[in-house]
Amino acid sequence: MSTTTASALIRGYEVVIGLETHAQLSTASKIFSGSSTQFGAAPNTQASPVDLALPGTLPVMNRGAVERAIQFGLAVGAKVAQHSIFARKNYFYPDLPKGYQISQYETPVVQGGAIEFFIGDTAHKVRLTRAHLEEDAGKSLHEDYAGQTGIDLNRAGTPLLEIVSEPDMRSSAEAAEYAKTLHALVVWLGICDGNMQEGSFRCDANVSVRKPGMPYGTRREIKNLNSFKFLQQAIDCEIQWQIDLIEDGGEVQQATVLFNPTANGGRGETRAMRTKEDAHDYRYFPDPDLPPLVIAADWIERVKAELPELPQAMAARFQRDYGLPAYDALAVTQSKAHAAYFEAATKGCKAPKLVANWMMGEISRRLNADERTIEQSPVDSSTLAALITRIQDGTITNNAARQVFDHLWEPKEGEWVFGDQPGEVDAGLETLRNLRRVDQIIEAKGLKQMSDTGELERLVDDLLAVNAKSIEEYRAGKEKAFNALVGQAMKATKGKANPAQVTELLKKKLG
Ligand code: ADP
Ligand code: MG
């Protein structure tokens, strides 16, 4: 795999980006206490004495959080440290009752590794510095308290894996693609629910600019970006801001900034929140309340043995076993649910390329429009397989299939609503039922493909009789006129005529 290609310059500057990503680990309880991590509970109902930092309480490590960190480390080809250390990161803030956050500093649990992805045909590889376990802070609530600030400690102690990249990215698009790939991976592994609105996956973007060949410039860090769109927009804003400043003779000062997407008439703005602390400002030291985290070799071995097939390996297998183009293989492995859908539908109709086409086309379009996930698709994999079967065996044209599909998506009253959920009935029976359902719609809408030669010949004769002009144009060498004739035949039959046969007959008749 080739690595990052030479980057495009922006106003003569090269951009350098490194991301720090907080992935909330999907454990039921917190990292050092037994409180629930469930989102959305009434304030402070999920804060135990440990989370409240009451005197005399001690943290106890959550084994599930460590297991997830190991899974991540193995999935990105990192070293999983068998011996790592928890440290106190000291700072004062109302939502941090202990006055320090338990994190890992000098010796994190995951060291190195890389995230690989494609942009177009170009392979990119972003190296990871580390990933460490830490606890989340609570939340300050500024609304609803009449000039006062409320503190909700439900989130305090929620387990986080902070994943730090090397400054390997050279454009905002690359940063967004890195974040998407990382997001897809942690969701795939099941170690994070990936819910960005609820803050389960959020990025800090470190951005600097430099003239080509110069050492890295001073960076500013944009905090808490919780959508890929904002991530990209914020970086773009920041790049322009830094270049403007330097071009005006100024110097970038290390700082922490916040992105406001609505400022500047919707163009967005990155505004300094505070000058950036350096590591020494946090007075890190090993947490005396927690022993070193020791991970036995056989624990790592077991996690490795149980690791699921990873998205990239699966995409490669789909290319190999199903003959899918690379682009299609990536599209149908964008999530585990997509991959499962693809494999199930392909099993049902034996036409992998058509399944991929429908998934990337009609299905993805309708899912986006309805804001549904693939698991919520009204046309399940077995139903799609039935539809494709009827295209393959010549019962319907592609055109008619789209009409059947629309019908399947939004069943009208009195019709069969959704097939049984996969797995509830025998797979063979389900296939049969879905074929019946598709056949009923084809029948009811009169969409059966016309391939009876006599019937088609009459159609073509009629067509030619009323289209003297097109015939003339075609004979004069206008290819378009011919296509218009085929188009008319399809329209006149509501898409039922077999276009290949129509083409053949027309060619024959026009000589
Ligand atoms: P801190 O923990 O204080 O934020 P780190 O040195 O751990 O600082 O770096 C944090 C992130 O900043 C990393 O993702 C790293 O790749 C990135 N980074 C470091 N130097 C630069 C730079 N000059 N420009 C852009 N990003 C940088
Ligand atoms: Mg940082």
C-alpha cells in the first residue's frame, strides 16, 4: 500500500493535522465504579460515591474496559502493553470533583498501530501514537438554572479510549476520512456505540501550517468536534485563519479553540478558548490508588482468537470470492450490518454485483431519504434477493424492478407488510414467501416483461409506423434517434418490453 501522496498546498502552505479521538467504551458500568453508563438518566442519578469523589472511596478497574482496549489495539496492529500505568491529570473544573482525571500518561495500554483508508484510488495510512484508557468528566449545565450552573455527574467516570494519531494528515478531507474509518472500526468491533450526537465519539483536531520543507508550525487544537462535517469545516476555517495571521506578519500561538459553525454568516469560526496548557501544567503523576494494569499474555491471545473478521479483510474477501470491484466491496462493508445484508442477499440470488448495485443505489438513496439504517430497511435482504431473482430469470426488466421495489418499500393497504424478520422462519421458506410476494406485485401491476416475439414485433411495427421522422434521422446517422425509439417502446409498455429484444428487432427492421 502506498502511503500519503504529496499534499496539495493551500495558498502556498502545507497543512499538518493530528487527531485525538475520544471513543466512549460500551461497558454497562463505569471505568472505576459500578454506576450505570446509560445515557439520558436524570442528573446525578448515576453517580456513586466514587464518581462523586467522596473521601475514602477507591477506584476499581473495570475489566470490560481493558478488554475493549485490547480489542482495539489488536485491530489496528498496535502493541498491547502488558504493563501500563494510570496517572492523575490534575486540573480544576467544577465538573471534575476529584480535582484530577484518571488517565494514562507515560505508559499507555495501546502503543503504535495505524489506520488505513482510501480516498478515491489513493491509499492513505495514518500512524497512531497511542490509545489510552481514561475516565470522562461530568457535565456543566448552563441552561435552565436562572443564571447559575448545574453539575451533572452521571458522565463522570464513563470509560473512554483516547486514540491519538501522529500528525500524518495533510488535508481536512483526509482527517474526515480518517475519523470515519476509525468510527466504523470501533463500531464494528462493538467497543463503542458510535453515537456522535450523544458524544460517544468526538474528535479534537490539532492543526498547523508550514511552508513546504520547513519544520512543523505551531498548532492550535480545536476541541470536541462531534460530526464529520463539523470536523472538516472547522479544520478548513482554522487553516484560513492561521494563513491569514501569518501572511499579516503574525505568529500562531499554541491555543485551544472552539468551533462555532454558525459564526461569520454560516462560514464558521474557530475562537480561542484558552491558551494551551503544556503537559507540565497538569502535574501528571502515577495514581497511587491504582496498581499498574497488568495484562497476561493469554488474555491478549484469547482476545486475538475471538476478534471478528475486520472490515478491510472482509472487503478483500468480497473482491476475491464474489468478484466485486474494490469500490463496491468497500461500500458493502461500511458496517457489519451492511456486510450481513450483502452476504444474505447474495446467498439468496447468486448475483453479488447486482446486490451491490442495489445497495449502493436505490436502497442507500431511500435509507438516506427516510433517515433509516440498513437494519431498518423495509426491503430486507431476502426480499431484495427475490426481486433480483426475477430480474435474473427474465421475468421483469430493471425498469420494472424499480417499480416493484418502490412498492415493496411502501406497501399499500391490504398488501403484505414486510416479510417475517430474518431468522424467525426457515430461510428456504422465507425465500419462497418473498418470491411469491414479488410475483404478486408483478402480477398486480402488470409488469411482466414482454418477451413474446410476436407481441414485441407488433409493438415495433406500430412504433415505426408513427415515427417517420426518427427513422429518417437514424438513417441519416443520428444514433440518438434510435435511442429515442427504444425509449418510446419502453414508455409505451411501462418499462415491460425487453430492451435488448426491442433493440434487436428495430435494427433488423431498419436494416
Ligand atoms: P497534547 O496531549 O498536549 O494535546 P501531543 O503532543 O500528545 O499533545 O499531541 C497531540 C496531537 O497533536 C497528536 O495527535 C499529534 O499528532 C498532534 N500534533 C503534534 N504536533 C502537531 C503539529 N505541529 N501540527 C499538527 N498536529 C500536531
Ligand atoms: Mg490534547
